[in-house]
Amino acid sequence: MTDSNDNTYELFAKNPLIAGLKEEQIRELFSMSQEITLNRGEYLIREGDPANEMFIIMEGSLEISKYDMKYRQDYVIHTLHAGDSVGELALLDSGPRSASVRAKTITCLRKLYFTDIHEITSKDNAINSIFFQLSRNISQRLRCTTDVARDALEKQVDEYKTRVAMGNFVVNVIIALCLIAFGLDGLKYAMSIAPTSSYVTIPLTFSLLIFIYFLMKSSNLPWSSFGLTFTNLKRSVYEGIGFTCIIMVLIVGMKWAFIHFIPAYEGRSLIEPFALFKNPADHTMEVWLTLLVIYGLFVSPLQELMARGALQGLLEQFLTGEHKIFLSIIASNLIFSTAHLFMSFQIGILVFVGGLYLGWLYSRSHNLVGVWLAHWLLGSWALSVVGL
């Protein structure tokens, strides 16, 4: 034998099913065995196939999986490595394969036919040694299968809780949007007689906050899931201020372009801090500062808690797949911008576009502080300084 064959034989002979046999029996079985190589992902055994051989792994690893007819999906229940045996269960009952086996990596095996095993071991009842070790292997795998079943049950319970929470979330959001839609005429009238939109949006924001609070509380998720955490605080603040300052410069350039190319903006100043106020009597620094403070300390954080923390945060928890962040940002902004359509269609579009930026910013740190600062800076600058 070569050194390679010697090493292969030693690993073959150490297999628990074989180790109890006599030396000459082990060598005879080894000479009868056939070498097989599997590429990664290639099946060795498929569930339900007839069984007339077993295999001993020389190198690599195999995954054992069961097929779920209900969900049409394979579930990995065990992984085997070099020195382990597979397919030996049929030695006991001669039944079909009870599971599928495929290569997790490039795998080398030795194949033994059951007829050869019986022929060599039946002479002196050595088959009893194999059956004894086989019963021990089955016991160990049953323990492993029990652990897998427990984990699967826990996963099913978690998925059920998620479905219940998602159902409550969808129903509550639909109710809120319908209430806003039915109250659209009243909101538009209130906007027409209010000195500024904040007189309407602030009470509406607090009303929605109460709704969002119960929505978050009923989800049974930790508050950190909604961005209420100290994790990534510094990163959130730095990015919220840094990225927003760049956008603020772009807003000034946009206002300049509007003045020069859009007739409705012709003759307007580049900076218009009182553009939001309809009544000239409100064009005072005190009123302006009061509005900015209220907007920064109440409106911005509350709106971000709703749009990013609650809506986007819950959607990120409920959705799955590689695009869940993107879908969460789009869906949460559609919901939030729809709630602003009573102000005007243009405001709804602006809220959606700005929300895309804020949603992206929130997805980077999942901390509301930086997004709140970005919202405050962006809204104040665009509406109450530049007068966009």
C-alpha cells in the first residue's frame, strides 16, 4: 500500500461500525469497498431510494436533510464529517432511504455493499458487533434530531408571533390611513385658516404619536428595535449632521435654479425665513424662533419616531430577504407621505423624497437621534430659512 492508502485504511478501520471486527475482516472489507468522490452540492443518497450499501467518509463533510411535503423544502438535520458512516440504517430493516444526503464540500468516501458485509461477518457472528455499534449511532442521531426538532418548534413559534404582530400592524395602519382620508376635508379647512401649517401638523402629530405608541407596545419588541437606543449614537449624530449639511448646500442651489428658471419663483429672494407665514404680523424673530424650537424639540423627533422608528423599524422586523431594508424604506415613506396629502400633493411628494434620504440614514445606524437632527436641520433650512 502507498502512504495515502495506509492513511485511508487507518481511517476506515477506526470507524466505530468496523473497529470491532477482526483485522483480517477489516482488511477484506476495505479491499471490497469502492472509492467515491462527490463534488460540492452533489447528492449521494436521495430520500425514498432503495438501499443496498453504506458509506464511510474519508474526507470532507455531508449534510443529511429531510423533505417537508407541506412547505416543499429540505431541512438539514445533521452534518457528518471524516470518519463517520452514512446509509447504514438500512442494515437493520432493509427499508428505503429515510433521508437525503449531499456533499457540503468535496467529499471522498468508501462504499460498502450490505451483501459483502453480511458475507464476511456472518461466519463468526461478527455482525453482532456491527449491530451493537449501529444501535449506539442511532441513539446519538436521535438525540441530535430531538435538538433539531426543538429548534424547529421554537422557530415556528417565533414565526407565528411575527405573523400575529404583522397582522396587527397592517390592520392598525389601514385604520389610521382611513381615518385621515375621512378627515381630509376638515384638515384642509384647518390648513386654510391656520397662520401656518404647524398649527395643524403639531396636534395631528401628537394624535398619531399616541396611535404609534400602542402599535409599538403591542409588538412586544424591545425599544431598541425602534431606534430608541444608545447603540451607534455617535455615528448616527455625525452622519446625520454631515450628510445633511451637503444636502442643505444643494437646497440653496435648487432655490437659485427655481428663481432663474421657474416663473412662479421669479423675483423671490434666495433666503426667505418667513415664507411659511401667511400673516405679515407673524414675521417676527420671536415667532420664527418659537416655531423652530417646537419643530426641533417636538415635531421632528415625534415624526421620526413614527416614520423611521415605528413604521420602518417594524417593517424591517417583519420582512425577510435581501431587499427588506429597501422595501421597508419605500413602504414606510409611502404610508407617511400619504398622511401629508391633506396639506398638498406637492408636500406629499416632498415628504416622500426627503423620507427616502432619512430612511437610508436610519438604516445605517438604526438610531433615531441622528435622523431627528437631520430632519430638524433639513426641514428648518428648506422651509423656514431658504423658503423652498
